[in-house]
Amino acid sequence: PITYFCEDFFGKKSACYVPVVHPKAEDMIALIKSSKGVPVLAHPMYSLGNEEEKLLELLDEGMEGIEIFSPYHSHDDMKKLILLAKQKHLEVTAGSEYHGPHRPRFVLGKTGCPKDVESVIEKFISKHS
């Protein structure tokens, strides 16, 4: 069946397997900065789980911001991340996780960002535009 396509053709025991080598975070952060970009970690609670230590490592390596408002984050997650952003003077972003109609759970523009906090996001946009 088609559901096994990736595993059958690209899995570790298949003829087409190519090992994936992921770049180091610090190298990617440096690349983003060298391109005049702002390194921001998308949905950190989803990406890293409760590994706060890993998030702090990324911040020490030069990460400048975190996506706080995301459908992946609970209200408690957002509160924790807001406190961290204040303590570490981080840029704050929001994302809807919308990547097309094949993911109907996510709605374009719906980030969970309260109206009274939108000015923080607008500040980021104007600062880096």
C-alpha cells in the first residue's frame, strides 16, 4: 500500500536510503544572522517538549526569539514562554501553523495571540522590516 511508500523506498534498510546529517544549531543561527535574519525558534514547546535546558542552550548559542503564540501551545505554555521572553529580552512571534488545506486543524491567521498582545508582534515586524 501507498502508506508504506516512504519506509519501503527511503527507510534505513531500503536501496534508496541516504543518511540525513542535520546541521548544528549554532551554525544555522550564524547563517541566519549573516543573512541579516533573526533566528527565532518556532513552537518551542512542541519542538523541544519540556526540555527547558535545550531551549536555554539555543538561546546561549544566539537564538534571539521564540514563537510563543501557536496552536501547538497551551495557555500555560504561553505563560511560561512569555516569562522567559521577558527575562531573556527575546523577540516574540506568532504562527498559525497553517501549511495548506491538507491540515484542516490549523486555520490561516489563527495563532492564539490575544488582541491586547498583538502590539508585541507588530513591534517585531516593524523592527525587522
